[in-house]
Amino acid sequence: VQLQASGGGQVQPGGSLRLSCAASGSIFRLKGMGWYRQAPGKQREMVATISARGDSTEYADSVKGRFTISRDNADMTVYLQMNSLKPEDTAVYYCIAEQWLASMPPYWGQGTLVTVSS
């Protein structure tokens, strides 16, 4: 399985970005998907996750009401719509895909940089 993330960039505070993560390969292995981020000097943290059917989502408190996660199972892509961006949202964003076989580790994408700065 390969996860290809895209959509990062630089945006001013209050702006919006939409991240995409497309899965390819043995996608039948995949269950829930999501996004994590890692800011400079900080640990990686969960941003948002979405269940296999897209009927359940979870968000970090810091992004609730501003970010929306969604997925398209037809082409196995997960999206993160980020609105009202703040400087503290600056980080490398990674997509993650869990496997149905719980004993197996998740897959990680390569990361895409989001910079919120004026």
C-alpha cells in the first residue's frame, strides 16, 4: 500500500487549504484513515480520523469546528478541509491508514508541509 499526500502549502492566518491522500496498491487491506501532524520540536499528534465507511469521525480539540475530514471509497482518497487556519496549525501533515488486521501496523504517507504565516 502506498499513500500519496498532497495539498500542502503556505497560507495566511484565516485562510483555507485542502489536503488529499490517495491510497494505492492493496487497498482492500485498509480500514480507518486519518491525518496526524508534527510541528517543529513537538510530538506527532492526531488531527482527525474517519471510519472505513465514513460514518464516524474524530477530531483533536484544537481543530474542532475548523477542520473537516472526509473520504471517497470509490478511489480510496481521504481529504482534510482546513478552514480558519492559525499559525499554530503549521506542521507537516501525515495521512495514515489502518489495516483490517489489527495486529498489523498502519501505513503512513510521506507528509505534506502546511505553513500558516502572514
